[in-house]
Amino acid sequence: MEKNPILEFIERLPFFREFSDEEKGKLVKTSGIFEKYKEGDTIISEGDSGSALFVVLTGAISITKLTAASVKEGHISLQEPERITIAELKAGSIFGEVSLISDRPRNTSAHASAPEVVVMKITKDIIEKFSLEIQKKFQSQLIQILVQRLDDMNTRYINLKARSLREVKKASN
């Protein structure tokens, strides 16, 4: 009997490591969970509401953030906001977890950055249809991701601050 290639792929992802084969099989068989995008397509938009996380199965995703010009209160700016790429995600990456957990609007956008992108879209409704045991595994994995991202951001912040301090010292000498 030939094994489902998607199931084989998600078995290698750290996010699904704690899930049993049966639980992974149930997830893969969930109707409407897979979405396909072409390069340049928007998967999520900053400011939109959403209660889904995404697992990149094939292709690549650009995570972007709009930056607005600083404007005094009561004033307007004619300057267009700049879109900054903050991450490039490859197969196996997960995004969208903050809105899934918090029900807050999306704080970034995600765009397909490869000719073909396939993602697994896991909504809050899908998670809630599973047993409490599977729901706990999702929660545990989401906490792990958030802790890792917070740790990564702290490291980036420290490195940026250290570089900034070195540049200030160099400029004052």
C-alpha cells in the first residue's frame, strides 16, 4: 500500500512530531485544508482578521510588513507606506499562528514567492473538531513556536542594539 506523500512530508515536520500516525492521517484527510497559490498571490493581508495558521508544504512565502512614515498627530502624509520583507519561509515553515491564538488582526502579510506554493490551512474550527488530546498537542506546538520566535527576536534585538552602539562609538571617535 502506497503512503500519502503529504502525510510522509508532515511526518518530518517538527510541528507534528508529537502527533500519532493516526492523528496526522485524520488531519491530512480533512476536507478543504490544502490551498494552492501562484507567485505573487496574497495568502494573508496585514490588518485582516483570521483564525488560521498555515504550514508551507511546497514553494516559498514572503512575510511582509507595511511601514508608515512618522507623522505628527493631526497631520497626514502623502508618502506611500513601504513594504518590508521580514522573513522568507520555505517548506515546513509555519505562519499565521498569532491571529489563530489571539483573534487579533493579522500584523503581517504573506505572499507566494515561488511559481507554485501549496499550504495546509488549519483553522480554529478545524482544530476544535478534533479530540481534546489533539487540541492540546496543537496548543503545545503553538507555544513552542511562539517561544522560539520570541527567543529569535530577542537575539536579533540584542545584535541590532550592539551594532548600533558600536556605530555610535565609532562615529564619536
